[in-house]
Amino acid sequence: AESRMMAEKIMPNLATVRYFTYVWVDGHDLGTLSPQDFRATAHRRLVTFTFVVVLPSPVDPLRQALKVEINDRDYYAEFRLAKKDPVRLQDPRGIACEPRVRDDVENAYFGYVYPQEITLSCR
């Protein structure tokens, strides 16, 4: 019930900043993706929001380049991925994929804030 109440209050505001979620397929920005399954949890004075964004169409990781960034370009909030297992693949269906994380220096904002870029390399 608390998660639902937080979602009703927070998600409309997050919509104005694309839910801090930026996704590109083959270099094409997919724009704002609507979140689903919002959940808020609190642990040791840290509040975590979890939600899922569904791509408008499936991505073939063997043929298409997928890039994801989670960031606040106004820099009111900073996002850093977990050091251990920052990306998990669910049900890769026998495809050998390796997510890569790097600082996206080409798209720094304010000249010195580097969003973390996640790309997927598959074979």
C-alpha cells in the first residue's frame, strides 16, 4: 500500500525527467518509456525505487546495439550502479551476452558529470 501511494505521488514528477531512464537501440533514442511494477523499499535509511520499462519491440542482441543510461541530467540526484553485478540478464535463452559498464564521457553534462553507460555485447 505504501509503494502504491509513493508511486501515485512520485511517478508523475519522474515522468517529466523520463524516469531518469534513457534507452537507445542502434543509436535511436526510444524516448520516454512507461514504467510498470513500481516498488519502493527502505533499508538502513536508504530508499530504493524499482520498476520495469518495457521496450516498444523486442531487441535482437545479436543484430542490434542496446545502450541504457540511468541519470539525472539536471544533477539533483546522482546514480551509480552497484559495484558487484550491476547488470543482471534474465533468461538469456542460450545467447552468450556480456553487459559492459563505462563512464559515458562523450555525453557528460555540466562538462564533468559522466553518466554510466550500459551496453550489451552478445555472440
